[in-house]
Amino acid sequence: MKFKRRPDSPLKKKARRGFRGYPVATVAYYGPDDQRASKVAVGITTEENADTLMKRLFTEGDARSDPVIAAEILRLITTHGVKSVALTEGIIGCPHEEGVDYPEGQVCPQCPFWAYRERFTGKILY
């Protein structure tokens, strides 16, 4: 007997389907370290080379397991008729924005974990 794999969430299920055309949603998680995502950035692009609508969602807990955040992401995807979803694996950096929350070219003073670290692998650069 074969067992079907149940998706962890509707969002992961949509992401596993791959590119199915535009509009495309990109979902990225950010946090003060690689254990807790305090921010989610959702970008929606309606067609190739078009401007992207950005929505940022914040939480004190972990955004990856927050049902309110998940519902808001799914609402955005449904409202904009998204056909494709790109979802990051894990947390890809500090939730603070360079040039907005701290000066350009410097490291975030609030998130020392990400100082001199590669965002996608988490390895220290130097």
C-alpha cells in the first residue's frame, strides 16, 4: 500500500507545484538568528519585469508557525490570483533593513548573529 505524503501547509503545497505562470508570489522569512522568524516578506509580481507588490508581516513569535501570519499570506495569494509560489527554505537573514533601520554598508547592531554570515547557508564568511 502506498502512502500519500501530506503537505505541512497549504503554502508549502503551492510552492512544491513549481512555476505555473504569473502572478508569482515569493515568500521569504527573516529573523534575529537562524532559529526564529520574526518577519515574513511576501512579494507578488503580476507579470515578467513588472513592479512587485511587497507586504511585510511581523510577529513576536515564529512567523513560520503562526496561524494568523499563514492566513494572511494565503489571503494575499488568493486575492491576487497567484499561480506560482516561491518559498525560501529556512530563515535568510536579519529582519532589519539596511539603509532604513541601520546605515548602508554596516552590520545590523540588533542582530549580531547575521554579521559576516552567508544568508543562505549560515556559514561565517570571515
